[in-house]
Amino acid sequence: MDATPLASRRVALDVLVACLDKGQPLDDALARHQGFAGLDPRDRAFVRLLLATTLRRLGEIEEVLAGLIERPLEGANATGKQILRLGAAQLLFLGTPPHAAVDTSVRLAEDARLPHLKGLTNAVLRRISRDGSALMGDRDPARLNTPQWLWESWAEAYGEAETRAIAAAHLIEAPLDLTPRSNADFWAGQLEAEKLPTGTLRRSGGGAITELPGFAEGAWWVQDAAATLPVRLLGDIAGKSVADLCAAPGGKTMQLCAAGAEVTAVDISARRMTRLGENLARAGLTAELVTADASKWAPARTFDALLLDAPCSGTGTLRRHPDIAWLKDEEDVDRLTLTQDRLLLHATELLKPGGMLVYAVCSLQEDEGPARFEALLARDKRLRRQPVEPAELPGLEAAITKDGDIRTLPSMWSDCGGLDGFFIGRAVLT
């Protein structure tokens, strides 16, 4: 057998173990794996697809495997469970030829020093290759692939029907969204992209991002359509001083710079700030970059506007980061709300009188969005909510809440690929 298919699956196995058994975020595990960068582009794309599919469909995969395995694979055999998950994903969802999926999985078991699991791996995956459709039956994909705690919290916040629509949206691979620095119509043509009502360019086709027209000169950057909205709410910021707290990976910083603001970007991660600096340079944009804990940062001046995209559970981004569903839990949300409160309180001290604060989280959890914003408004009577007007959100008027905040859901824009779930609130310091 060609070594290349096995090499890519070895990488996928290592990364899945790092993610599900060791708790590493998928993107971090991929970045840390030395062998991943050494694969050719086609194999890297396959590894990403295989991992994303396995994580996106993990609930269904587990249901099928549970009916075929008598004893759980735990302890020293835990890697065998990940091998079976990868094999099942290929057979049930990716259309991989059975001989390739089964044979490489058996060889992975041998490589992982689990020779006693070779027979089980072979038998289970051959059964799936033969009876996959029957084993899947009439199961409920939206429900099975959503952890119980998430389903219950969303049902309480949005109702059962909307929760099902959100969960269904998470099963569809997200399109590639790009934010143009300028000349959106021109770049839509160059990139064979659809221009969305908010100005985002959306591509459904694949291909290496770095090889697309305009990448080298920084004519655009990757950014989900929903992630562009917080900057839009700041209005005309040309010539104004704006602090972008928790700035990395930097899409909003680049938006602010492109809009003509005098930008100070703050983030605690030196590595991510280095990456942000490189992206700014590629686009010919400039900002003051500060590596610091945003909740303790004490600049010598105050700002006309402040954007806080706070650290959160990220449950609004499961379309792009399906690992989050299995790595986060209610305790993470509780811990992060404390961080969000601390950041919000400090942020108000950095604003000039009359300055605008925009608070955003890419979370679907009510505790991380509306609850934090309402708590801030209740604590600091100097802040006055500034409701969003429909004209500010073309094509997404349904995302404006009764209080005038923004709540996007992955189920919105379902006819053109959806968007991430965000909460965004805006207030002015009086």
C-alpha cells in the first residue's frame, strides 16, 4: 500500500488523540503536529476534512460503534477508540473506499502498539462498510451530535425548534468568508465569490487560501460574516482612536485600520500578536500592537471607541470548530463569565466621555452574552445602551433583539451557508 494514505491517517490519529483525549483545541493540535506541515496540500486538506467530519458527526459515530463493541475501549486501549472513530467517519460520511478505510485503520492499530485490537478493528469496520446505512437507521443527527448540556441551554434560550435548526446548521461545513479591504465588487469577481448584504465575500469552492487572488497583497482576510458586525456598529471611525481588546487573531483589527481608525490592538498572546502583525504588514495596514492582559492594561490615555470581543466558550462557531462541542462544558462557561465581567468593567475606564463600547462574544450561551451586557449596564449607570437600527444590519434585520442588541444564529442565512452565532451589544459612556 502507498505510504501516503497511511501517513495522513497517522497525523489525523495523533491530532484526534491530542484533541479528545488530551483536551487540545483542534487548530492548536494541528499547528503543533510536526508531520502535518510535511504533508502535501491534498493530504493536509484530507486530514482537516477527516478530523472535522469525525468531530462534527461524533455523536452518530458513537451510537453506531456502541452497538458493535461489547466493552468500552479505555485506558491503554483508548487510542483504539479514536482509530475506530476515524475509520467509521470515512465509511459513513466521506465515501472512502472500504478497503482503504479498513486496511489503514488496522495498520494504525498495529502502529499504535495495539496488535490485539487489529481483529476488532477489522471486524467492526467491515461490518460498517457492509451495513452502514442500516446501522445509521433513522437516527436524529441534529440531536445526537449535540451534547446534552448544549441542547438544554439552547432550548431554554431559543426554544426547541430553533435549537434543532441551530444543531442542523452545525452539521454543514461552513463556506469560506472573506473581508475585502476595499473594492468588494471587484474582488467578488476575482474570487468567484458571492457578495453578502453586509459586504462579506463568500466562496463555496475549495483551494488553498494562500493561492487565491489578492492574498499576497492583503486585499482581503478570512473572517466569518458575523464576526464583521461588531466593527460595523462603531459607525464612521475615520481618524478616531479605537482600542481593540483581545484582538487576536486580528480580523477586527484589520477592519478598524481599513476604516481609517487610529488603532491600538491588545492581546495577551505574544504568538498571536506576531501573527497579527504579519497580517497587517501584508495588507499594508498599521496599528499599535500591545501584548498585555487586557483586563489589567493601563494606557496613558482614553479612547474614542472600544471594541471588546471577549474570550468565551466559542459555541457560536461550531460550524468551523466542531471540537468545541466536546471540549467545553458548563464549568467553562461559568469560569469565562467571570473573565468577561472583569474585562467589561475595566473597558469602561478606557473610554472618553461620549465614547462608544461594542461588546461581542462568539457564543450562543445566554450567560456569556446578554446576561453579561445587562449586568454591566446595571452596574455602571454612566453607560447608555445604543440600540441597533435595521438600516445598520442589511439582510440581518432578524438578528436585532427586542432590546436593540444583535443575536446572530448559525441557522440564519441558511439558504447561503449560515453564519456564526454572536451576541453584540453597544453602549455609549455619558
